[in-house]
Amino acid sequence: MPSAAETLTEVVHSSKQIKIQGFSLTAAMAEHEVLTSGKWKFGGYDWEVQVLPNKIWGDYYSVAINLLFRSEVRTVSDVNAIFSCRLIDPGGKIKPSSGISSTVKLRSGECHYLGSLMPRSSLQTSGYLQDDAFTVECTLKVLRELRNKATTHRPADHLLPSSGLNHHLGELLQKGTGADVTLAVSGESFKAHKAILASRSPVFAAAFFGRMKEKHLQVIEIKDMDAAVFGAMLRFIYTDSAPELDRPEDGAAVAQHLLVAADRYGIDRLKLICEDRLYDGVNVETAAATLALAEQHGCSHLKAKCVEIIAANLEAATATEGYSHLMASVMNDLLKAVHGRKN
């Protein structure tokens, strides 16, 4: 009599609904601007779904979908899944759309562009658009390998300690051991290492190893920046952490200044972390001011969130001081553009 078959894999699946309100306002969004869902924890991994409400698809504008894989995977193999999306009527009066589906193979941090869900013009005349809102149902099927729990683990699976690299580099910064440059910022001095700065920032790389005059200087003055902000950015360069952002009393304010600094020095990871910190805290009172910051520094996710909040609370948002500053900035740009044309 044959022995029972050994099962090596299993398929698990999950569904998630995403609602987009203010569809008509998304027509003002750029082609690559996205609206991102919260973390979708499923199959032992973290996922995010992105909706592109105004994606150019051929000769028309369309609602499109991205899938982001957010988990860190220690194995060398990819994660295999089937990702599908369709438009649904929450009231159940009409059948779901035919939707789109694709087999995906992803590793940590990768993004999969699923494709066009429906042209905007078609969505406007369909029954899926109700009260200027539509709902997308996303489904994931993930292939998981079933491992024998009795299998002996490799030593590195559990016993290998963390490298402690960020801690060691942090001590290097604090003690100034081997420093070869001093950065003068608003009356304070910071000893640092050119190679480390250059490895983390293309701006510092150009300054220290390009053709700029700073290449041969031992003391460099950093203008138009607060010393505390520069110190926080410097610690992030060495340790990849910014604990100042977690302070409840001023974490959001620190995030604004650090975002500007990170954008100035091309430190994209820090910029994204700051954008994420502001994204969680933006509200009616801060939306307009944060929108101006997001627009100036190219933060598409944050900009979309601000636009969504302002659109949903227009009267209250227009009464804030931040909105007045935003309008003044817009009018100033318009006047400059008109003046430039006349000249």
C-alpha cells in the first residue's frame, strides 16, 4: 500500500476592500501620484496596495493598481502570489467588474504594477461610482512552503546576533575618532568622516570627492540650517535612526525640518521616514501647511493625503492660517510667472 503523499506547499488567500472618496477631485492628481492603503498583514508578510486614480493608459486616463511587498525576507527565494482586483458595489445591487489579475514574484521592497482597472470615463458612467466614491476589492493568494518543524536549524537562524553596526558608527560619530572634516552649523561644530557622509548622501559625495571647492577644506560651513536639525540628520546618516521623530511633543515639527534637510542632501530614506511621520499626523488644522511642504519637496503620498483631507473638510481647512500662507505662496508664484512672461 503506497505511503501518504508529502505536502510541500499550501495556498492561503485573503481579501481587502479599499474605498476612494472624492473621485472627481482625483482628476487633479499627477499620473504617478498614488493613494496607499494601510499595512495588509497576510500570509506571514506585509503588503500595501496603491491606487493610481489618474494613470495614463494608452489614449485615456484610468484607475490603476500597484502591489507593494513590504516584508524583509531572509531566504533567497521569491514570494509567489496571485494578485487580483475588481470594482464592487458595496450595496450588492450590481455584480463585481471583471477586474484584473496577475501572477507576481516579489522580494523585499519590490512593487508590482497590476494594470488598468477601468478607464475614468467608464467608471463615471458605471454603477460602481456612488456619491463620488468607488470601492476596490483586492484578493491575494500566496504560495507558502511547508517546512518540517523537526528539521535542524542552521546556527545563523537563531543564534547569530545583530551586527550592531549602527551602534558602532554612532559611537564613532560621538567620539569623533578618525574624523577628517568639521561641519560648522549655526555656531556649533560637528566632527565627521567624509567617506561615511559621502556613502549616504550624493550631495556630500560631490562636495568631498567631486570638483567642488569643499574637497580640500577641513572645516565646512553649512548655511541656512538649524544645528539641532543638522545634528539629527547627521545621527541618521551614521545610525539609520531618528528617535527625535518619536517625541510626542514636537516629533511632527522635527519631521518637517528633517524632511527639508533630507531633501537638500538627497537622503531619500530619511525623507520618506519623515513623510510617513507627517502622513500619520496630518489633520484639518495642518493639512494646508503640510500640503505646501509636500508640494515643494516632491512628497506625493503626503500631498495626496492633504488634498483628501482638505477636500473633505473644505470650509474648516480654508479658515486655517496654513491655508492663508498656502494661497499667498500660490499667488506669489502666479505673479512671478506673469511677470516673467511680460519680460
